[in-house]
Amino acid sequence: AAKGDARASFHRYQQAMTETLETRLTLEVALREALAVGALELFAQPRFALRTGAVAAFEALVRWPHPERGLLLPGCFLEVAERGGLMASLDAWVFEQALVHLSRWQRLGLPYRLSCNLSAASFRRGDVAAGLGELAGRYGVDPARLELEVTEDLLMHDLDRAAQQLRQLKAQLPGLRVALDDFGRGYSSLAYLRHLPLDTLKIDRAFVADLAAPNLAAPRVREGAPRTQRTALAVIRAVVALGHELGLSVVAEGVESAAQLGMLTALGVDEVQGFFVGSPAPLREVAGAGAAPVPDA
Ligand code: C2E
Ligand code: MG
Ligand code: MG
Ligand code: MG
């Protein structure tokens, strides 16, 4: 019986593997098609400047309106895109959409910057500057309106080369800003920050989550986790000090409650982004309306 069980469980395993592979391949084919016909959609989430309460920038976030599965989040398809070698095309599509919207905003006199995530695949190809330069020229957009978000793992792989590539990008696109995304998520050393031509630090939302319980109106600390909270406070305080020392703008991601917003304000963070202050919405809906001001904390 043991042998039969083993065979049955192997069969189940094989079946599961086949299904996973099938799902992945099906998704990959569909994603390739969606990219080819421009069937993805770009959402945007506001970033508020705490000093003024005004929208400082929007982050472009890709979505895939899937015919059968509904609106898919990047978590469902970016890995498929990576494995299928589609990331560079996906980024290129996002960049073009971003510039279309930026040129519309410029015409409407909307002062917002737009921040786009840059994948490791695009970065390694090394043709981002050329592509963006061409698009900025074609749509008549000032590159100073654009920010690119890069992650630590993308940079840490080869720090010198990454730093040089970022410098080159900024030289070819005057005014372009570079943000370090999900800061603190990786095993980064703070020392390397000095070597990178960054403009913005985005503190990973894990630290924000540890500050105070999410979705709580009252400024109550998450129970049973005073130490986690103290650590998060210390980390954010240190990152704000270091960021400002280096002349960077410090953004906190994943702000989900009034309590967090209050603490981040007290900690001297420059900008906030998160469901509590503004959720991602279709980029084309960001017209003159802009977004709601930061609610009183
Ligand atoms: P990210 O760049 O760190 O983007 C922030 C993510 O946090 C977004 O998830 C956003 O919807 C989510 N978020 C915003 N506010 C809150 C909050 O208050 N609480 C929580 N828990 N989450 C919040 P999303 O859109 O699912 O994107 C996930 C990741 O996929 C992004 O993380 C980014 O790394 C990647 N990504 C998204 N769009 C693009 C894109 O157009 N190109 C590339 N290359 N990567 C993208
Ligand atoms: Mg990002
Ligand atoms: Mg992030
Ligand atoms: Mg994040």
C-alpha cells in the first residue's frame, strides 16, 4: 500500500506541476498578446508632500484587465513576465504610457511628477536612457517630470556599474529623478547610498506596518509588539536623518492608518503614499481633479 500511496502522491505531484506549468504558459502567451495589442492598463497612486498636503507625484502601477480573471495585480503576472523575458517590453509600454500622460498633464498645467518602476531586466539591457530620451522628445516632456524607482537588489548586484549607469541615465535625461524603492527590505548596507546618484528614498512598507496597527483610526500601538515598534521607529528616524544628510527626499510607503500618518509626520518624513491617503486608480482618471488632500491626522 505504501508503494501505491507513493505512486499516487507522485502522480498528484506530477499533475500539479503540469497544471502550474500549463497555467504559467497560458498566462505567458496571453500576456505577450496583451502587450502586443496594448491591453494592459496603467494605474497611479498619489504621493503627498507632508509639508504642504499637496500631491507631489504619482507612482505608475501596471494592471492587467484579464478577460476571464478580472483585473490582475502585478503580483499575479510580473513573475510570468520575467520568466518569459517580457519585462523589458512591459517597462517600455509603461514608459510610453507614462509619457503620454505626462504630456497631457503638462498641457493641462498639472504639476505632478510621475514615478515608474524600472525592472532589473530593463536596467541590465542598458538601453533605458535611449528609449526614454526618444519618448521624452517625441511627447515633448521635460525629463524632470519623471522619476524611476529602482530596487536594492537591482543595484547591489554590481554597485559600481549600477552607479555609473544611473549617472549616465541622469546625464542623458537632465532632471530625471531616481528613487530607491522598498528601502530596507534587502540586506543593504547604508554605506553604499553615498555612491549612488539618488534623489528619493522610499522606506519599505514593512517598517510603516510595524509603527502602528493598520486601519485603526485611533493612534493605538499594535499590541504585544512594543519592541517591533521601537525598532521601526529607530529605523525610520535613522533613515530620515541619513536621507536628509544626503539631500534626499524621504517617502514612506504603505501608509494605512491615521496613527501611522501621524507618526511619520512627527518623524519628519517628506512624502507619504498608501491606501490611507490615496489608493491606485486608473491613470487616465487623474485629470484636473488630482487627488484628495491628506486628511487631518
Ligand atoms: P512597489 O513599487 O513597491 O509599489 C507599491 C505597491 O504597494 C503597489 O502594489 C501598491 O498598490 C501597494 N500599496 C500602495 N499602498 C499600499 C498600502 O497602504 N498598503 C499595502 N499593503 N500596499 C500598498 P502593486 O501595484 O501590486 O505592485 C507591486 C509591485 O509590482 C510594485 O511594488 C513594483 O515592484 C511592481 N510593479 C508594479 N507596477 C510596475 C510596473 O509598471 N513596472 C514594473 N517594472 N514593476 C511594477
Ligand atoms: Mg515602486
Ligand atoms: Mg515600493
Ligand atoms: Mg513596496
